[in-house]
Amino acid sequence: MTQIRNLKSRYIKIVSLLGISALLAACPSSHNDIDKPVYIKNTNALNILINQYANNIEQIWGPHEVLIAGPKDYVQYSNDLLTRVHINFVSGQLAIETLSEDPTKQLKSAIVTTLLMPEPEDIIKQSDSPLDNTKEPFLYKQILDENGEPIRWDWRAAHFADYLVENQLHTRKSGDKQISYVKINLVPDHVNERAHKFIPLVRQSAHEYQIDERLILAIIQVESNYNPFAVSRSDALGLMQLQQHTAGRDLYHRWGKSGEPSKSYLLDPKNNIRMGSAYLALIRDSYLKGIKNPISMRYAMICAYNGGAGSVLTTFSKDRVKAIDVINRMSPEQVYKKLITSHASQESRNYLIKVNQILTK
């Protein structure tokens, strides 16, 4: 199908970068003399752009219909914002909606485009060349057609789009707007299907930085539920939700590079997993150096990955040396309890609990 082979411009929009992350590219980003004030400025600029984008969506869709991409939600608008795709990677549901006066045409086009969406690294690598439609789409095996078959090629995607529009087209009212939509359930084990794609990359990085691969996988699950397109309002990107201006800048400095990684670099799963693993190693070997018990270290690393090493140490003492000493005199169970009850950030407390629950399953 010619329309599928000519989707390059749409996919470049996705990688520029993916839903609301298209807004990230418009944020000012200096690669020299990057410091906290600049980071705050960049974040504020991002929030302004997101709010402007949300206002545009609200004007078109109505006040209760604003959907923005997030760490576990892929959202992509097309057709001058009249059509959108929303994949919830927690519930495992794909919704494609339109306000178009020709809903059948727009829904079919959006369904096919979504089902054949490439992996993020393929979008990035081929941004200056035609898309390679010989590779498996990102959602391959995560969605099955009406006959229970995975969708690999143009013709099957088009056939399934026809089936959905003919048999499962619904409408709903939102204010004075009529929204036409179809919903598609991802397969029950969609999380494992996505995770399977990244296990080789995780193993490689785990070996390189001597990090437990189970820890990397648990962090990915909590951060993004294996959504490689993940973005957040805090400008965190990709599977392990890395920020250019914090973890990215720290690692570049350690690696003898200037500036910070680009957004497209961090959205490539291979780079994202490697940098996330390297950041865990940096936390362990530098920021939390001196913690002796490996289990206590793991608890501290998990909290530090979410809220910073400084907040972990101040949970035990305002003095770094004393904090390390206090941790070393406590059992791992005591360290865990202290962090989930006394850490200054409720988010970091919950984060440790979630990651640890996955690790102990």
C-alpha cells in the first residue's frame, strides 16, 4: 500500500519526539555551561509548550478530552489534531478516536499507521531515509487481528482496519462534540511481549556495569512499563526515564564528553538502557560509595535513582559520612523500613516499594 510506504513525515513527527515529546525539541537546550538555572528554564519552557498544546487540544476536543502522552501512555495526534491514538501500556488498551466528518477514512488510516508503527530505534535511524517496512512493527504480537493472527504486513493491517470500522465502530458525545472511535485490546501478556524485545540489551548493559539485570528490568517496568516512547512533564525520556540535564549530563561528564545526550539519543532503547544502567553504577560507585551490605545498597540505589542520592543519605544523617556509617550499622530490613517511612519524598518511598515488590516476586 502506497500510503503506508509514504508515512515517513508522520513518523518523523513521532520521533520529534513522540506525542508531547514533539514539544521537547522546541525547548531551549544549551550544550555548554549547563547548570541548574538553565535546567529550570528548560523545564519551564517545556511546561509552557505543553500547556499551549493542551489548550489547542481543549479548543478542538473540549475541556474533558485533553490527552497528553506520558511515561505509560502513548498519545499521537494527526489530521490537524482531529484524530488521535492512545495506547495505555498499563491497561493494555488502544483507542483510536476522531472528530472528522469522514470518520471511516480517518480511523482506517490511523489504525493502519499505528499497527505498522516501527520500533523507536528504527524511526530514529531512518529519519533521513525511507522507512524499512521489512522489519517487525513495534506492536507486532501485542495485537492480534479478528482471526487471532499477529499483524506484520500492510495488507493484514488494512484488512483488520476494515473489519474494525465495519464491526466495532462506536460513537460517543462529549459536550457538543461527537467522537467516533474503535478500541483494540492488547494481548494479555503484552508487557512480556515488550519486555522480551529488550532483554538482550538489558543483559549486555547489566554485564558491562555489573548491575543485576533483574533490577534494571524492575526499574523499566515501574518507570515506563516497557514503553520505549515514554516521555514525562519532567523531560524524562525512554524506557528508564532519563533526563538530559541530570543523569544524562552527569554521565557525559564522567565519560569525558561535553554537554548532554540528545532527546533522540535517549529515546533509542539501546542507548537508554545503557545510560540507565551506567547511572545506577554511578550511584553505587560514587554517590553512595561506602555502603557495605549489597542489599542495603540496592535499596539505597533504587531510592536514589528516583529522588537522588542526597535525599537518601539525609534520611539517615545530614552528614554524608555519618549517614553511610548509620546505614552500615543497620540491617537491610532496617534500611528498607527507614527509607519507606522517613524518606522526604513520598514518591521515592512508593517507588522503592514498587521496584522491590517486582524484585521479590
